[in-house]
Amino acid sequence: MSAPADRAERPGAALVLAVVVAVVVGLSTLSLWRLTAASRRTSALDIGTTSATSLADSAIVRGFGYLDHDGWRVLTEPGAQLRAAVGSSPRGRWRTDVGRSSWGSLVVRGTSELRTGVPRAWARADHRALIPLVTPIPFPTAALIGARPWQLATGATASLAPTSASEARCRAGATVRIDTVRPLPVLSGLAHLPVVDPDTVRDTLIGAFRLQSGRIRRSLAARGMLVLDTDLFIRADLRLTGVLLTRGSVHSSGGRLDLIGAAVAGDSGGGYSVLGAGDRVRYDACAIRRALELITRLGPSADWNLLTLH
């Protein structure tokens, strides 16, 4: 009596088995598809991140090339910045920026933004380099600096520039004074300066120069920096906006010194520097900054990276 029932149950059992097998195969296929899709997504994101990083590196290299040609010198104040290069492609875009973060440092920045192939996902890279600006001498914080105290004759004038927003920015928080005693630093970075004979100069000197002679016999006007390895004897009018730097001492010998900036003397001969009657020195931090820029060079850089994925 049970044989017909057994035969009736076999198709139902086979159907259940077939459904179970189909479900297992379907779930396995779905899981494999998901794993494959996740692997492809991960791979696409990795490739996108690597490509964005490489593009940002290329962008910052362009910035270094810009620095090699002294393009950074247009950044005359902290906070100044410029777009050095920019580019784009169907996949994304990149740019190179150069900025001055302080009086003593630059920041070169290479950024990129690329499509990864994953919907709504972009790979972004931000590569930055901090580059110190190296100056051979410390920033003068007094109108008159000597290894020995300066002597002021009757009628000589030493003063500070009036307080202003630009002057405060150029001082960068430094406390300034009329005069101070300080040993002359080692002047290792000034040997490359061009040498001029002050007796042959007809027009205003603009830049940083070494004086061939320590005697000013004819009137001389300059903007920038004048450097001398010996004593300086001023026998004719000397007008300078910037920095006067001598290893020896400054002597008023019938001429008149009119200086806006700072005078630094090493008094290497054991004497002392003198402002004569009618000589005038007025401390001006901005004039000093402009003069020191002429002898400022790039130092070694330090890099860092920022990577994002959105």
C-alpha cells in the first residue's frame, strides 16, 4: 500500500533538492560577484591613488624647476603666493603653487585630482615641500652694530624709522634699537658678490656688491648692500638704502654718510666706528629686508604628503 506514496514523494524531494542547489549556486555566484566587484573597486582606488600621487610629485618637481630660476624672488613678503603651473586631462587636473610662508621659508605645493573609475570616487594627492631661505648674516636689529660701540660726533644722527604697518611687518616682532655691540658673524656666503671700484661708479648702484677700495673719494649712491673687507674711509658723500657691512671700522673723513637701513662693522683692526658731524643713519627694517634678499639662497627642503580619497 506504501509504494504509490513513495513514488509520489520522489518528485517533490527532487524539486526541493533542485531549489536548494539553485539557491546555493546563486548565493555562491553572488558572493563571487561581490568579491570580484570589491576587488576591482579596491584595485581601481589603489591605481587612482598611485596615479594621483605620481601626478602631484610631477607637479612639485615643476615647482622646484621654477625655484631654480629664482622665480621665488617675486614673493617679497610672507603670505605672497603664485600659481606656477597648471594642467588638466580627461581624467582630472593638477597644479603647482609656490608661496612664502615666512621671511625665512617657502612652501612648494603640488596637488592633483583624478577620477578613479569608481562612481563618485576621486583620488586626491597633496605634496608639499618646505624650503628654508638662508641668509649669510643675521637680520640687523639696530641702526648701528659694531664689535665695539660706535662713536657719534656732535651733529651726527642715528634714529629709527617711524612706526608703520609695513615697518612692523618687516621687523617680524624683533626688538630694534639705535645701536648695539655684537661680534661680526662669519661671512662665508658673500664671496660670490661682484666687485666694484667706487671711484669708477657713475650711476646709482643697485644690488649687492663688494667694494674694491676702502676709500670713498667721489660721491656714491647705492640701493642694496655694500660689503668691505677692510676699514672704510668716507671722504665723499655716500648715500645708501640698505645695509653697509665692513669687517673693519667706518671712519668719517670729510665726506657725509646718509644711510637708510643699518650699518654693521666688525672693527677687526681693534678700532671703533665713528659717525661724523652731519652723518645720518636711520634704521629701516624694510630697506634691510630688501638688501638681505639679494644675498639670500635656498636651503635644503623637507617634504610631506597628504593623500585623500573621496
